[in-house]
Amino acid sequence: MATKFSELRERMSPEAQAMAQAKTDEMMAEMPLQELRRARELSQKAIAEVLHVSQARVSKMEKRTDMYLSTLRTHIEAMGGSLDLVANFPDGKVKISHLDEPTHV
Amino acid sequence: MATKFSELRERMSPEAQAMAQAKTDEMMAEMPLQELRRARELSQKAIAEVLHVSQARVSKMEKRTDMYLSTLRTHIEAMGGSLDLVANFPDGKVKISHLDEPTHV
């Protein structure tokens, strides 16, 4: 069984492996948008099609270091995910609500 | 002991109570920016002073529904916290990195 599982892991992309490993460790994987897209096994073209924009625009967006919350949220939703904005304090975490809530809820 | 604790809770602001309750329940409190500021027992004036902007600007910012990631991060850092961008997928969570990383690290 262990061999089969490790073989399965080996067939995954390095990004997908990182995501699976983090889950095993009960840690959260941390990666830039471009790596996240690869971990989801999606191409820029696939994202572009969902968002009705050009592939060049997706490429450009992945290189940005700052953007509107709505842009980031739309991009993550195009990957099939949802975005949480989490404020960390020494005594706890708080999810920020009422900020660019998804329009399809 | 229980009485003393409940008395302590009663003296807290409703927002701080919500944050404490969520921690007890091991759930994450969820609130808009304005409530988060109150939970931290901070005034708009205090935030404005940290950010070297007017109180009116802080007030305006708290009413916005979309903004740059950097704006949100700066605001949360002014409250003594840090911002995490978390993408949720059915099979796990991923922290988005390389996006408007804090400049003071």
C-alpha cells in the first residue's frame, strides 16, 4: 500500500505534491498564484476562458504584487476555490466579512 | 470562578465578546473591518494616527467594499495584526504568498 501511495505522489506535479504534503502535515501550503494554478492542474488558458479574458491578461495578473480584492477573488473562483481574508492577532484570528462578497451567493 | 469569568465577559464590547466566544468554540469570528477595529478596542483616530492619514479617510475606507490588497494589509497592520489570503478548495486550503508581502519583514 505504501509503495502505491508513494508512486501516486510521484506522478503528481511538484505543486500538487506540496499541497498534498501540507495537508498530511496539517499545515497550510503557501504558494504564489501561479503555483496554485499549477497545483490545481489548470492552464492560464483555462482560467482565461472562465474569466472571458485573454491568456496574456491572466499571465500579467499572476505577476502582479498588488491588486484589487475583487480581482484576486475572481481569479481564485475561476480555479474553483473561494477566498478568505484572515486577520491574525496574537490572541486569535478573524475573518474579514462584507468586503467584496461573492456576487453569486 | 464561572461567575467572575461571565462578569469579565459582560464588561467587554459586543465585538470583543464575539471574538472571545469564537475562540472558545474554536471557530473563527467573522466581522467587517469596522467591527474588527472595535473588537481591538481601537478608535478611527488611533488608526488614522498610525497610518498618518485623516480620520475621515479611515472612516471612508471602512465603508468600502473593494480595495487594493495593500490598503487592507496596511489597515490590519495598523491594528497590530497581519493579513493572510487563504484560498479554500474542497480538498484543502492554500495561503497565497508573494502578493503584497509586508515591507517590514
